[in-house]
Amino acid sequence: MSDANNSQPDREPDRIYRAGGKEFRIYTEYNEELDDFILDFPDFEANPEYTDEGRPFASSAQSGCQYSNPPGCYDCGSCEWFFREKDSKAVISVCMCDERRMGEAVN
């Protein structure tokens, strides 16, 4: 996973995701551990980003947090707070949990 603003001007992104008024350009990168090429998604846990309203961006594979609904969700994609704006299979979205809003208690 990389910085959410991964910019590679010398090539076109492999995927473009839009969520919370922002565009995320995703590139395929070689992963030595897997010995394969994979999509390099932003690491919102290591590098949090927020909407203009202070809500955190999240990826569906991101680890669930203490505020998950229902409690004990393994990942953000399973949580009811993971708001998929237009695509029910979106992998990048916005967490709508008020407890995780910027300025509020963060896990």
C-alpha cells in the first residue's frame, strides 16, 4: 500500500476511484513478497486522509476498528459505516462514523 496521493505522471493509472469528492489514481506495482503485480491502494491507516467535512477515507480491506457496526467487523468493507456512494462494490469510500471524524476520537 502506498501514499494515497501516489502520482506517476509518466504513465496512466490502472484504475481511478472516486469517493467523497476526491479522485484516487491506482497503479499496478510489482510486489516482491508475492512475486506478482498487484494494485497498489492507498494506506489510509498509515496516511489518513479526510473529506472536506472531516470524514476519513477508508479502503474495503482496511482493518475494522473499535467503532465498527456491527461490532467486530474484520474489515471496513463489512462495516455499515463504509459508505459506498454509487458503486455497491466500491473498494475506496468514506467512513461515516461520527466517532472517527477529524477532531473526534480516533482509533
